[in-house]
Amino acid sequence: MTETPGPSHPDAAKPVAEARLAASVILLRDTSAGLEAFVQHRVSTMDFAAGMVVFPGGRVDTGDYEGWDYAPELLERHAKEWRLSSIATAEPDSSAASSQACRSSGTVLAAAIREVQEEAGLTLDPAALRPWANWITPVDMPKRFDTYFYVAKPAQDAAPQHQTTEAWQSLWMPVDGILSAEAEGKLQLMPPTYYLLREISRFDSVDAMWTADHEVVPVLAPPGSLAAFLKERASRG
């Protein structure tokens, strides 16, 4: 597991909130001007990531643990991609561990597909999602998530909509444009969104990203890093 740069001031006496499983989907499309991502501008009254620009997603719900029937080969591939993450087990070579890893992969995949349907009115083909990143909220935060990010390759005629009360606006935006607006102080990004967009900006097409060699290495930022990140980004320029 890697850590992002930042201060570390843990309080041993303070209980650490459990990191709840969550899923987020990076919807991408090609345009003549480069890659665009579908993002949400969250309302300022939210108790997590208030006022931030984020990808669609949310926590895993009880219903995500059952009711799906994804292809075994798809789940095996996803379990392999997530092998360094918390949903993998300590003994990955055992048949029981492999089965559990596949079920856990199905659970987070179900959450990802459901969240996009609920928040953007878009039904995604499970085969159109690729595991891409795993970020865990720092241990000093009161609300924590163990979030599984997917890159999605929706159909060319896909038309996600704005239909979530958690955001005041949802739309396609140029990846470079989001980063430029953030650098100019016109919008705010959480660290995972910021670093993932920077990573995405290095690709010139959805297919290039989809076929790239990529290992999912979980990221747990140290205590104090979120405040340090936001302070640094607010004081830039």
C-alpha cells in the first residue's frame, strides 16, 4: 500500500472510524479536443466532500451483496486486479479465498453500476468497467471510505444525466479543463479525484487507457494529509 505525501500527526487516543466500502466510476469519452469525464459538482451542505467536484459513486449498500450474476471470468479478472486491496484475502492461493475475493469483487462492481444508474440514469455493461484505483480515507477523518475506482467505457451514444440531490450540477467536462479550473481556484477536488485526473490526462483516448498496463496499488494517505492538500491547493499562485 502506498501513501501520498503529507504530515503525519496521529492521535493514539482517538478512535479510528471504520472505512466503509464504496465504489466510484470514472466515465470517460473521446472528443476531438481530448478526453472528457462525467463529473458532479457536490452541494455545499454535504457532510463529506462538500462543494467538491467528484466522479459518480457512493458506499456499498446491503443490496449490493446479492442479486447479481456476473460472468465468473469477469469476477476472476476483477479479483486479480484488486488482489492488493482489502477485499482480497490473506491467503489468495486457496480456493475458498479465491471464491470470496470474486464475491467481494462482485459486490463492489454491483455498487458501482447501481450508483451510476441512480445518480446519472445510465445502465452500464459490467464488461465496460475496469478496476483502476483504490483509495482509503486517512485515519484521522471522522468519516472514512475504502473506495474502489473503475474506469468505464460507456457506449458512444451514452447520455448520463444529472439526477442526484447530492450535486447541483452533473456534466461532461474536459479532463484538462477540470485540472486547469482547479489550478485557477475555480473548483475544488478531493485528493483521489485530483491525482486520478492527472493520471488520466496522460492518455489521448479511452482505448489507450483501457488497454494500458496498470496495477492497482491501494493508497492510504497519512493523517493530516487532506487538510494539508486543501491548504496547499488554496494557497497556490
